[in-house]
Amino acid sequence: MKSARHRKDRVVLDTSLFVNPEVRNDFGDNPTEAIKGFLLIAGQIPALEFYMPSSIFQELLNFVNEKDIPGALLAILHQKAPGKHELTTPAFFLYELIEDIRERINKGLRIAERAVRNASKSDEREVIQSMRKNYREALREGIIDSKEDVDLILLAKELDALLVTVDHGAIKWAEKLGIRWLLPSKFKDYLLSFIESEKQESAAPSKTKNPSKA
Amino acid sequence: MKSARHRKDRVVLDTSLFVNPEVRNDFGDNPTEAIKGFLLIAGQIPALEFYMPSSIFQELLNFVNEKDIPGALLAILHQKAPGKHELTTPAFFLYELIEDIRERINKGLRIAERAVRNASKSDEREVIQSMRKNYREALREGIIDSKEDVDLILLAKELDALLVTVDHGAIKWAEKLGIRWLLPSKFKDYLLSFIESEKQESAAPSKTKNPSKA
């Protein structure tokens, strides 16, 4: 007899898994191949359910031609937005977010002031380019800064799922909400471990059925 | 017999009522006088309970000498922080906040770029001063941008209270959470209406006791 199946565990995926060259290579050389590589493995793991917020799926379509998306992806990777009108977040989350943003806004102003002071000494275009980079880093990195980011962490929260993303902002705020997370670089190994234990599980009962006599 | 007293209605106050010269004058010529003026009226209204977040009360102490604060203020104006670890906010609130901030951040960068381009043409100090003003307006006005602001709206939410503030950010986000609010310029009239109806109420029963015969 097979051991009783636990409730399926859930995984919420970011696009980075398929799009970001640094982490995608585990699955394929380009986004379309990475999707196929993922499907090949994911299809063998009945113990896991995979989700992607609809908004994140739309982002994926900027990298993959819609015609090239295998039908199986829609069956295995469920698209679902979080229930934004039912879900709630703890109030302390709001405090930490507002405090974080407030500091970043002050930092952004100091960056701008420095750029104005440099404008007369250096090439204007270079000053603006460097300011843009510093400003974006100061105001956007390590924070949830788009509704897609909010979708990711809230969907993971709603489903009590494992969040797979490289986004530092999403990871930081997922931690505040007690959401499990995994870096995509470890994700293939994570998936393969399920296939491995699945194999061991199907081997084990046959031993029970036909116990070898010592 | 007096009519049954309803549950006391609650009011959450911002410092602006006592500090902001434009709205304070209803109660007194300076913050200390405004506090005394408020107490004189508030003490006559048993139907209302008054609250101020502790953080906002601390702000008030920047304008009023602690020694000048009448003991009655501590009895009539309750200091209380919201229960930030029990309270929750709806998820859509988080979406709207993040979207709002994202647009403001982009606007801030455009303001900074414009300033860098003007730096060579105009006086550097003037450019920086004007940039600071525009930047702060773009990133801070009409948004909750401090933990004191969050305290205000969450305390009003927790107590199901009327929020009295001039802060546009607090008003805008209070509306999203279904919190009642009132501009301080109308607050004195609001209070006086309670005293007025209190008088009428105490006049009415005597009529019932001794109905005049037609």
C-alpha cells in the first residue's frame, strides 16, 4: 500500500526563473527552453502545485512569444491573482514600509542635490546617467516597488506557498510575513529531490509486499 | 427620566488642532491657550471620548512646554498608540500605496533631472532650493509618509473614531479605510453642537414630567 499522500505543497514562481540568464540556465538556454525544461521536471512531481500571479505571467509574455508557450504550462503552472479584497496584512508591515520609504526618499533627495552640485564640473549627460542609477538603487532596490511584487508575496501568503524569486525586495518583505522562500539557483535541486524521494517511495512498498527473508 | 445614553463616540485628534495657526485660532492664540480652550469645551461633553496617538502627543510637546500642559488634558485627551501587532489593513491598501509611491518616485527623478539641466544656467543654491521644494511636494504631499500618520489612521480605525486632521495624506488614506474625518476648522462647531443638544435634552424631560395642558 502506498503511504497516504499529504496535502499538495504549493510553490509560487517569479519570472526570473525563466528570464534571468543567471538562474535560468538550470532549465534552458533561453526563456522558451527554460519553460520546457521546467515542465519536463514539474510534470513528474504530483506532490507539488505551481502558481504564478497573473500579472507576473503577463511580464513573462514580454520574453516569450505567446505561440511558443506549451499548452502544458497552462495546466501545470496555475495563473492566479491574490484575493486582494479579502486578504489583509498586519499593520506593523505598513509601519515598516512607510519608514523604509521615508528614508529612501530622503536619500533620493541627497543624491539629486549631489548631482546638481556636480553638474557644473562634469558632463551633464554623465551626471544625469549616474544620478539615475544611484537614485533607482536607493529608491527601488530591496523594497517591494510594484504591484507585481505585491502580487508575488500576497499570493504566496494566501496559498501558504514556497516563494521562488531572486527579487531582494520580495524576499525581504516575504520574511516579514513569515513566507518561505527559495532562491531559483536551488530550485532545480529542490524539484529533483521530490522525484528522487518519489522513486524511493515507490520502491519501498514493493519491499513490504515481498519482504526478502534473511 | 433621561433618555438612555448611547455608547460614547470617539474622536482622534491630530496636533494641527492646537499647533497650526490657521485652524488653532478657534481655540486659542497660541498652542497652550488652544489646549486650554479645547479643554473648556471638551470637559462639558460627556458623550465624546478624545484620543491622540502617543507619537502625535510627543510632537505636540515640541510646541508646548510640558509644564504648561494642564493635568486635565491627560484626563480628557487619552494618549494611546494603535495595536500595531493585532490590527490588519486590507491588501488593496498596500497595492494602492505602492502604486502611488512608485509614481511619486518617478516624478522625483524627473524633478532631479530638470534641476541638473538648470544647474549650469542658474544659481546653484537657488536650483537646489527650488528642487527640494518640488521634490518634497511630489513625494510627500497627499500621502501617509511617517509612522505618526499611520498611527493617526490606524488608531481612528481601531476605535471606530472620527479623525480630526488637516493632513491631506491622512484624510485620503482614511477614506480608503472607511474612516470618518472632519477638518479642524469645523471642529469647534461640531463640539458646540453637542453642548447645545445636551442642553435641549436636559430641558426636554422636565417638559415630560410637567406636561403643559393645552
